[in-house]
Amino acid sequence: MPAFVDHARLVVRDLPLVSSWYQSVMGLSLIEKHASGETLGVAGRPLLTLTTSGTAVTAPRNAPGLFHTAYLVPDRPALARWLTHAANHQVPLQGASDHLVSEAIYLADPEGNGIEVYRDRPRADWTTLPDGMLKMATLPLDLQTLYDEGVALSRSQATWGGMEAGTSLGHLHLQVSDLPQANGFFQDVLGLDLVSTYPGASFFSTGRYHHHIAANIWNARNAPRRSSEMTGLGTYALRFNDAAALQSALSALDRLEIPTTRNGDTVSLTDPFGIGLTLSA
């Protein structure tokens, strides 16, 4: 895909608690400890950094920022195995949906940061509508059947030992204060394609994926910009496989006089809603 979400950084109040939770419940592994936090991932691939500071303040529910981080597992058996692990440890879930293009389970970490764990259906099973948009929906997911599949797998395979190799940060879902402004930023500045819409939400991607970034106004309509001291999503990273697409985004940032900081091959900026973002190839 020309660009994809590579990494996310959350600002938390209780670093030991939250880090331990992501390791034991989500099955991420500790990759690096540094002065302000820890980086976690799967099979040596960094996916999530947790940072904290003495000035961190709990973000209000309507602040722009994170709706959820979405961990894409390799296949349905991997999703079933994670669900069985979560059920065995009595992890509270917030929902489960069949989105036609994917099957997803929702929960939150100890500080309320939303999480999705999902698997994609094969692209051959996705439907493109006459207007070019991908057909998506929010239908009930049969958790009992998925759990039973996980139980059956656990009888024939080794004990669940964490997220499976190949797990990635499939997408980020953001809450924003103004949807037309978000549409303009992600399409016209970053060069992502609008691939689906839902009342109050837009879904953007590259390579005709169902979405790399989603933005909704369900909680944060007309809210003020996010401040850097707030807990929740501090920054996220978009990595470009297409050098021309990255250069086009950088040219748009310069043309619109959006402030950026360049450190080697990485460009850092703040989006219109106060969320930090890095772009790199």
C-alpha cells in the first residue's frame, strides 16, 4: 500500500499499570524502555509507545484524539485465539461487529483508550458500490462461535503466548471536531482516498484498503483543539512506501504553510485538531 499507519504513541498517567496490561491482555512484548516511557510490539516490530510525565492531565471525553487503535491480526484463527485468551482472563469487552470487510472486537485499556482487535476478510470478498465506495456495515458478530473456534484451536496448539507474528496497527480511528476539515486534511493534504462514509464519520486509505484512518465527530463536534499535556493519543506515524506520495503531502504542507519539523527523513507536525503526526518513507 502506498502509505499505512506504522506506530502510535499514547500519553498515560500510570505507565507501569498500562504497560503491564498491554503485555498481559493484548499480548504485546516489551521492546525498549526509555526515559519517558516504553515501546511495545509484536515479533520485534514496534507498534505502540507509552509515555508519561508529571504534567499529564486526563483528557475530557469530548477532546479530539483517539477513538481507538486497531490491531490487525493475521487471520480468523488468530482472532479466535485472542478472544479465548481474553475470555479466560475475564477481560471486559465493549462490543463486537461484523463490518463485512472485517470482523472486530472492541475494548478499552485501564485508562479508557479505545482498542479494536480485528481480522480482515479476503479482499475478493469486499464489495465496491457503484459510487466507488467500499461497502461496510456494523452487524452483530457471533462471539460464541468465534470463542468455540478458539477453544478448539487451544486443544491442538500450544498455549496462547501473545499476539501472533504479522500483527500490525491496521488503522487508527480518531475523534475530531469538524468533519469537513478532517476530510480536507486527510484527502487534500495527506493524499489519502475517501473510501467510505457513515453518518458523522469518514474513512480514508491508500491502496483501496477499507481504512487506514477514520475520523468521527460523535463525541468531539466543535470541541477546542487538543493540548499536548492531555492523556490519550499523543502522536501517530504514517509511513509511505510511495516516495512521490510523501513528497506530494510535504508540498501541500508547505503550500498551506502548516508548520513542520524535519529530523532526517521524518517530518513532524500537528494536525488541525492538535494531534501529533509524523510522516516518513
